[in-house]
Amino acid sequence: MGVKVTACVLDTSAILAYVQDEPGAARVNALLVEAREERCRLFISFATLSEVYYIVCQKQGVGPARELTALLKELPLEIVQSCERITLTAGRLKASFRLSFADAFIAATAIEKHAVLLHKDPEFEPLAASVSLEALPYKTHPP
């Protein structure tokens, strides 16, 4: 189980772990329970919403992607839109680290919200000095 957090940004990988019942789903569920009980705040970046939508759309079609989007809107998550400060922070992160465009915005959202970034993506590890990270079990690929 993870540490006690008061604010957490869920990366796309954390959302997908939860909805696909992958390793780490229990941690996400525990945070959702805490958020429902108003013991912590959970955020997702607009970039996460977009990534979840297109990933599910590509794999399963538009219908399941819309259903998942509706489910996410019913969870105790705050969707954070970009603003100039988040955009410039994302730009600085993208310039300094090997991050995808979406991951730069997700990390910038965690910085903006003074939140732990919950993820399953080793791409975030170099940011440990800039943002508080909590890693879920990484996917292992057979040799």
C-alpha cells in the first residue's frame, strides 16, 4: 500500500491500471475511497482524459471510449485544464527531460497542485527532484 497523500494526480497509466484491474488497481481504488470520504483530492490532467479516450478508442472503439469518459466524470476526480503557468511548466519539463508531450502536462499538473504523481511509467523517474512520485508496479515484458 502507498503512503498517505492529501493530493494526487493520476497519470493515464494509473487510470488504465484501475479500469483494467492491473497491478496497482487496488492503490488507485484506495485513493478513490479516500477522495469520496474527502480525505484527499484527486486530479487528472486534461491530457490524461485525452490519452485514456484515444487509447480505448483505438483498442475498443468509440462507444467504450465514451463510456469510460462518462465513468471518469462520475469518479471523485477533478479534471485540470491547462493555464499559462501549467503550459510553461510543461514546456520547461519537456525541454529538460525525455517526456512525451502529454506526460509533460501531467507532471506540470502535479507540480501546480502540489500533488503526488501516481504512475506506472518509468519515464517519470528522472523528475523525482521536481515532483513527488509514487510508482505503481511497472509492467514487465517477457524476454
